[in-house]
Amino acid sequence: MTASAHPLAEPSPGRYRPVSSHLAIAPPVSVVIPAMNEAENLPYVFKTLPDWVHEVVLVDGNSTDDTVAVARDLRPDVVVVPQRGKGKGDALISGFAACTGEIIVMVDADGSADGTEIVTYVSALVGGADFAKGSRFANGGGTDDMTPVRKLGNRLLTAVVNAKFGARYTDLCYGYNAFWRRCLDDIALDCNGFEVETLMNIRVVKAGLRVQEIPSHEYERIHGVSNLNAVRDGLRVLSVILREGGRRGRGTAARPMALREGR
């Protein structure tokens, strides 16, 4: 982020996107939203997205409602990617491939994520992090949408990942994250379901990338019912952890950067 151009290096016109009267951003930011039958939720999701983002990529999981039409009505320049396979992991991989921005932000389509937090994620990346990882349990974060069973499962799985891979995560299974697009070469995603978030969190550490946790508040889904199944998807997450524990990483585990709040 930059408040003004360096006096000795005048930026070319259009290089910076204004965030406020005192703040501007240079790297283009792409927001990826996987969606299936989320027409009722998209108005709430799009309303919170900053107007300075470079592009919004909506991955449509073969919706049978007006998801695509609503997205195009809300944002005529939205990039719609038809999903060929199934699952959240497959949708995100398709969306990432379509991004043209230098920074990629993952946002769920159910209205649980607050798009105004994106500036905090982007600030962490511009400030030196490779991967900005949202956390509902870091100081300043929170959740309105987790049952006691899911909280316990998340806590246990987080502890296993921290012990096995040398991470210092406070939250493992959360889909609100941001990263530099170049990181995709280091993590090489290859899974289809909800466990994709865990896979990303493990591989960024194995690759030695700089991780910074971002306090985030998760709200309840506004409309519809989640496809998440605590037992089924918990087992898939555990399977990923065990599988990755048997693979050698490209680099040594990185120590996550100190948590910086209020950025």
C-alpha cells in the first residue's frame, strides 16, 4: 500500500487504485467466489466488496437458480467461469486459473465473509507476507456460524497440523484467505472438496512461504443450507493431513509472521 507516490518515481497513470483519500494500492486484486445456487446471497456478498478490486471471478457450480444472472446484474464486468468438475476445491482451482490480478482473495458466496476486511488481507501481503490467512480464533476474530462440535474438530485438527508441520495456526478450516498469485506454483493444488483450505494451509508452510494470520469475523449464512458435513469433511481433512505428512515439502517450514492487528 502507498499513501503517495515516491517523489523520485512518478507512477504511470492508472497504476494506482484509490482505496481512500490517503491510501492507494498498486497490485491488481482478483476476488474469487465459488458459488452454486447462491442467487439470494450474492447481493449481500457483492455489496461488501471494495470498488477498487481489479476483478471479481465467479465460479458457477452448475447452478439451477439465477446465480449467474444476478452476478452479472450486480457487476456487469464479473468474470463467470463455468465449473467443469465438482466440489469447492475444484471450483477454486478453476477460479484461480482465470485470475489476472497479482493478488488473489478467496471469498465464500454465502454471505458469511465481510468483504470490507479485504483491505486488511491485502495490506498484509503488500507488507511482506506471501499468504494472508484468515482466522476466526485470532485476537479480534470471531464466528457466529460454528457448532460446538465443529469448533472442537477444528481445534483438534489445527493442533495436529501445528505439531506435524511446525505451523502456528489458530484456525485451520477457514476459507477466507488471500495470497500472491505466484504462490500457486509452490502449492500446486490437487483436491476437489472442502479440504482444499487445509491443503493450502499445509503446503504454504511446507514451501517455506511467509504466512500472516488475519483476524476475521465469520457471520451466519444468510440464505440456504451449507453443503458442509462435519464428520464427512472432517475425515477428508484428516486424510489430507496424513497424506501431506508423508510427502516432503519444497522448503523448510516457515514461522508465520507476527500477527499485526488493525491494518
